[in-house]
Amino acid sequence: MENDARRRVQVLSSHNVEEFRAFLKEKANEPASYRMSKIVRAVFPQLSELRKRGYTLEMLVRIFEENGLRITATALSGYMKKLNGEAEVVSAIEVRKRRSQPSPPGS
């Protein structure tokens, strides 16, 4: 008997469907949310450039805060080290690929 109850087809009214459709439409129009790691990844090239120009981590943290984002210098440093390491790994892979490819004739 219990199996019969689970196998019944659920029938919804058009009102239920319209309510659900409105709910999904509302969710689709909500602004996307991002984790801080994704934000740092998105602006990493600019952050790296600013660091090369002499900006300190504290200065970068202030820039984040001025734009409504809270992050500590420690967290920012950790994200940047991780991303910098990923960039170095990619460049090392590219170097290995270039070395393993045969040289064109006459070079």
C-alpha cells in the first residue's frame, strides 16, 4: 500500500505553476553573489600591477573597503600568493611545452 501512495502522479493547478514561475523569475533577477576568492581572482591582474607599483597590502585593503568589500591583509595576501603560484605553474608548463616541441627546420 505504501508504494501506491508514492507512485501517484502529482497534479498541480495552473495557479501553482504560475506561482512557481513567478518565484523562479524573481530568483533569476536577484543579483549574483560572489565569494571573496572569486572577486580577488577577477581583479588579480590589476592587484598585481598595483603591487609592482609599490602599493602595500594595507593600501589594497583600503581600496577594497572604499568599494564596499571587507577583506583582511592576511586573507588578501593568501589569495594573491595562491593565484601567483597558479600563474607560475602555468608559465612553467608553457616553458616545458615549448622545449618539448621540435625546432623548425633551419633554426
